[in-house]
Amino acid sequence: MDREFFERLYKGYLGEHLISGELYARSFEVFRLPADFGFDLVVTNQFKTSQGITGDAVSFPFSIQVKSRWVRDADISVGPNNRPEAQFAYWLKAGEIDLLTRHPNSAVAFVFYLPSDGRGARSRFFLIHSSDIPSLLDRGYLRPKGNNYELLVRYRDLPRVSRGQFADEMLRDGLVTEEGALRLRSSLPESFRLNWNAREYFQLARSPRTPDHPNLVWRPAHLCTDLSDFPSFRPLVLD
């Protein structure tokens, strides 16, 4: 038995169930395909149709390819304002890209899991509609790598603080006693977000446009990061 194969398989299922759950919560039906047909999930709106909600009927059935990535500690560095910043890649097969561009009612869901904060891995995702794939190819964001295409992502998390640092600051400012600081160190998660007026931030890397700039160019990306408007998608904007 190939243990690594099954580990990858089950982690892939986890990403599919994450997206499925988001869609079930919005009263869509989700079906996982039993084999590799190029898409992982097929979404229908039968319940909404039965309720007389038919405005989005032309968008169904809708197919989704799910790509999952587990971010390692080695992928994370300290970004601006001490915000954790992860850099990682996804790969799409040439056949998958061809299938996406031929199916207007389709998208790719890119799921990633950040390292545990003491209470389990933290999941995030973004989606790219099939109509945006040609632009990503033309502009060099999807770059050929052998038989695959690479999408390089940079994710900047919200500011975080360790429980030790937080307890030390509370003690220094006279807001807790030594005993209270000990309790904070033992009861709080290993790290947690600060209540700053900040937002999660994405960048995508593209190929250089001129030979005198050989390095990849990182551009801010405004991505669809929730399914609240499904089957409509927030337009992909690359600054």
C-alpha cells in the first residue's frame, strides 16, 4: 500500500468537502464525481428551482476542479508589519486547462491549509472562473512547467501574536499579575490574530514582460474568496 498516495488522496478529499460544505450552506446540491473526469464536483440548483428561483438556471450544472495545498512552515516568512506571509504554487495540467476553457459553467477552487495554530490547520480558499483562464495564460500568470502550468501565489495573513508575547505585554503593562500571565500562557492558543483594521492580501506572480527584467513580477490580486454570490463570481482583478 502506497501510504503517501493515500495521504494525498484524503487531503484532496478534505479540500473538496470544504468547498462542498460552503455550497451546501447556500442551498445548492453538490455531487462528487467517482473518477477523474477533469472536474471534481458538479453543482446543481434543484432545490432553488423547486422554490421558483430560476434566475440563474443557465449557470447549471456547474463544474468545479479543486486544487489543495498544505502550506509548510518553510513556506512562511515575516512580511510587512510583521504579518505572516506564505508563498506556494499550484499546478494545472494542460488537459485541465483545455477542459476549463471549453466549459463556461466551471471554475477552479484553490484550497490551502496554513500550519496549525494549536487548534488545527486553518483553511483558506479562492476561486478562479474558467472565463479568466485565457487572460491568466496570455499575461503570464499561468506559466508552462513541463506538461503542467504553474500558478505562484503569495498570501499575507492578518497580524498575529504568540501567546507568550501577549502574556508578556499584558504583564508589562500591569494588566495581569504573574499568576494571570501564567494562565494566559497555558490557556491561549499558541498564536492568534490581532484585532487590527487589516485584510488578507493576495498576490500572483507573472512572467517578466521584457528581457532586462528576468525575475518574476508580483502583482496584487483581488480574488473571489467566498461563495456568497455563487454562481456569480467576483471579477478577477490584477493591479
